Amino acid sequence: MTAPRSPGAATPTELPSAVNPAQLTIAELRAAYASGDLAPADVLASIAAEIDARDPAIGGYLSYDLELALEDAKSADLSLPLGGVPIAVKDLINVKGHPCSCASKFLSGSYTSPYDATVVRKLREAGAIPFGRTNMDEFAMGSSNENSAIRPCRNPRDPERIPGGSSGGSAAVVAADIAIAALGTDTGGSIRQPASHCGIVGLKPSYGRVSRYGLVAFASSLDQCGPMTKTVADAAALLEAIAGPCGHDSTCLETPVPRYLDEIGRDIGGLRIGLPGEYFADGLDAGVRQRVEEAVGTLESLGAEIVPVSLPHTEYAVATYYIIATAEASSNLARFDGVRYGRRADSEDLVSLYGRSRDEGFGDEVKRRILLGTYVLSSGYYDAYYLRAQKVRTLIRKDFEEAFAKVDLLASPVSPVPPFRLGEKLLDPLAMYLADIYTISANLAGICGISVPCGTVETDGSHLPVGLQLLGPPLGEAALIRAAHAFEVGRPTG
Amino acid sequence: MDIRRIAALARLELTDDEVPRLQGQVEQILHYVEQLGKLDLDGIEPTAHAGELFDVLREDGTEGPGLSREEALANAPLVAQDQFRLPKVVE
């Protein structure tokens, strides 16, 4: 485990000679570049050496390409907001010339991205260098990273335990200090939950805030890409770089991007924070509850007004999500047919070529979701399942609209339980789905959310991280960042 | 639920040993989601999309060339005469 760092805005850093640059935050790395203590090529080489030495025990990366990154580093403009900063990228985000396997046998070893995703183009425009492809649940389907078809990923805080998912690799490499920061994606909690389990910051932007162009789609009405970082300030810096309109994604909003970094250090006096009773009900681990209640106490001591609120349709969120997400997935994954890219089974019959390529290429969880999604969309069942779920989605959205009429933000746990042991829930897919209860509603409603570390719970001798979730209304990222940062620096440590 | 029929619709050629396992798991999840049947949803509009519904328009034009033929075919498992090669579909 690594020592806690002092979070906050850019502060000049004294660098001991033996420092591992991957321990630094974005803000610290930029300060080290500015003072001439470090140069991008050396940083990349050091991170690569750290990955080689320590990632075999973690499994956070699926690949990295030092040569391509060093090429990018030659032209790095250090005056830009993310100049020369290496960013690890979840393996479903296209970076031209790099593999993009989605941790699936369908694409692994056979696919090279022909273009940059918009988030990657924007990262490059801000001076960043995409470096390293992070492990994940196959096609982002899972909450533990155990559905990676390539290799398991472990929680750096306790290697017997899962890092969370689906962006488990992105969370693990940031937590283990083998990355400065990373991009993840969140369809039902896949940024916030692994951030919570690994003890880092993870922000899911509002639907439409960040372009989805160039992300391999799982559920198009739910997916968002966002930052996974060591500090709230770093999350603000990364979000500022990747957010904003995109001519290739018609769901991406035109609304101008605020200066999120300006929120760092602002006080939260008078901010109204709602506590949804349904998110503190039965099933919440006692230790997690205690940490989150303490965190709420801290927010109150910082001047926030705590208000009880209700999200009455919470109990239906998991069922609604697993109908809508699987329906969209069954449609999106139709593109993997063995014809244009990826795995191809040997067959003289076209339909069998499709069917066998897909059966050989996809893992169990992906097949389950395709089957479920196909069923709920099939003739005779559409109204009973899919249309019904879309109507419940309206009710869930209205719950949040009513809550946000009374309060600025909501506070809750991220996950009802600390990270469990590898293999513990693998045979019970439904039990795994139920643990998504506090995160999936945000995707159904299109709102934004962040997980920020709020301490640890001790289980069997391990100190396991707990995340505080803050949720904000659509395009409410500025208040989210303000409150998360105030909490991060105002929280009693020890 | 007939898992083989659904698998055929989804173009998934399941092996014999996969069928009982996946059928059991999918049925368990379906049983769970049936709780939505308890809700009275009369008069509730469906939500297809979390964002505000809006039409995005742009000038009708091109942004320059897309992928070249070579780039578009670079990831293909089988290429013949600069095209994706498939098994014969017409006798």
C-alpha cells in the first residue's frame, strides 16, 4: 500500500532522486515538468519499468506501447493543460495504431484501431500522451473485472480481492501507482465502483457531457467516459480536457464546458446535500455505513446542509437496468460477426460462421446479456419487458428530478459492500448485479456522480477502501467537484 | 423460455454443454426482473434516452476522406480482391 498523498491543486514538489514518477498526480507531474526536474520521455520509461516490475502481480494492464508513446512525447507541448502527461486508457477506447481488445477473445490479438476516439483526440489536443491499455470486464460487462477473458485483475490494496469493475484495470493501475491517471467508462457504475474499491477518485459525467465516439458501445443510452484519478483536482483537469461537443456523436451536448478546476478550493457553505433513505437501507454493510455517515458528518461540518430525501423507485432500478442495458447490448454487439474484424470461425455456411465466431469469441457473461437482451426485445415480449422497463426508467428519472428540486447534490455509499474475494460471486450472476444498486440509477437518469475515498473498513485483517458517492443533476459536475474536493481536503485523516 | 430459439435470433451457436447452464442463469435473471410487473404504469411515458431529446443538425457536407480501403480492410479476417471475403450465400 502507498502512503496517503496530500490532495489539492498544483503545488511544487520536491522530488527525491528515487521517486517513481507514476506516484505523482497530474498536478505534481506538471510542476515537475515546469521546474525541469522531469521530462516526458523519462517519465514514460520509468512507468514502463514500474509496470514490468509490479503489474504481473496486479494485472491492471493488457498492453502498452512504449515506442509509440515516446514518439508522441517528442512533440509534447508542456505548456498545454495536460502537456506530457501519460494517461492510461481502458481497453475499449480506440487509440489509432493501438490494440483495442475490450478484454475479449473476439478482438484480442487481431484488432488494431484505425482511428482515435474523440476523448483521445481531445486528450492529445490538451497535450496528454495515451499510454497503456487497461484491463476490464469483457465489453464492460461486469462489476469485478473477473469477466476479463485475457487475465484476472487484482485489487492493489488486497490482492486476494477484486478491484471492482468494469473499469477494474484503470482503478488498479492508478491505485497501485503504475499510472498517473486513467480513463474509464461507466454504464452502471463501472467508473465509480472500482474507484471506491481501490481507494481512488472516479467521476461519471452526465449523459451527453463527453463524446462516446470511438468507444466500443455497450449500452448507448447509458455509457459515459470519465476520469479515474488520485485526486479530485486531477479528475477536474481530465474532465475539462475530454468534455464538450463532438460532431461524431449526436447525443453529445453543445453546452460549453465550465472551468472545472476553478471549483477546486471553493467552499461548500450553504450547499444542500440530500441523503436518500433508500441508499442506507437493509443490505448495507455496517462498516461501509459507518464510513459514509462519518463522511456526511464531515460535509456538514464544512457548512453543507444535510436534508433527508427519498428516491422511492430505487428497489426497481436493478431490474430496469438489466433489461435496458442488455437490450441495447444485444443490438450493439451484433457488429461482432466475424466478417470485418475480430475472430472468425471456420465455416462454409454464413449463418453458422456468424454463430460460431460469436460463440467462440464471447465469454459467458457477454452471452448471458446478449441472450437476455434478445429475449426482452423479441416479438411478444417487448411490451412486457422492454417497454415496461422504459416506463419505470421515467419514474426513476422523476425521483431524481424531485430530489434535485430540493437539494444541490445527493450523498450515499457507492457499493453496499467492500470488495469481495476473487471467485466469491462468480457463480451467481444475479448476486453480482444486485451489488450495483447505488450506482445504476445515475445512468438510467443521465445524472453525474463521483466516488471519493472516505476511509477503510477492516475485514479479515485487510484495510479495504470505501468510497463516498456524490450525485449531481444533469450537467452538475461543477458542484460535484467543489463538494468532492472540499471533502477530500477537509476529511479527518488517520 | 426456449434458449436455443433466442440464441438463434442472436446468432449465437451455443454448444450442448452451454445450453442448460445459460438457460438456468437467464431464467433466474428473468424471474428477478418480473418484479416490474407489480408497478401500475398506466399513463407513464417511456424514457428511451436519458438526455433531453433533441435533433442535432449540421451543414450537409463531408469532413474530408474517411478510412482508406486499405485501412478499412486492415482488421478483416479474410480479404479477397480488396473486399471482405465470405462463404457463398447463393447456390
